[in-house]
Amino acid sequence: MQNQMIQRLLYVGFRFICDEVWALYSSDNGRLSIGIEPVVLGKYLLVGYLHGIESKRRIEQEIQVNMAYR
């Protein structure tokens, strides 16, 4: 049940994140090289928050193990 709720939340339109932070990721200031899109990062952090996971490594492990988050 909890995984279904999380899946639904992850399909919410997160494009507004790009609009808010795109200037920070512009190619003329060298920040595109961080390798992660703002929307992906937002979803990543949402999964951690909803599971009560504070460790970035543990969030990554959770995402790798559970196909529902991809």
C-alpha cells in the first residue's frame, strides 16, 4: 500500500523544479557537470523523506533494490 502511494507521488509533475532552479544549472557557469537533473534529485529526496531515511547512501540502496521507484 505504501509503495503504491509513493509511486503515485513520483508521477506527479515535477517540472516546476526545473523552472525554479534552472539558472543554477546553466551551462555558462559550469554546474551541469554535477550529473543529476533537478527533478531526479527531488524524487530521490522524496523517497528518502517518505521512508524516513536520512542517509543518502541508504536512499540510493532503497532505489536500487525497489524497482517501483525507477
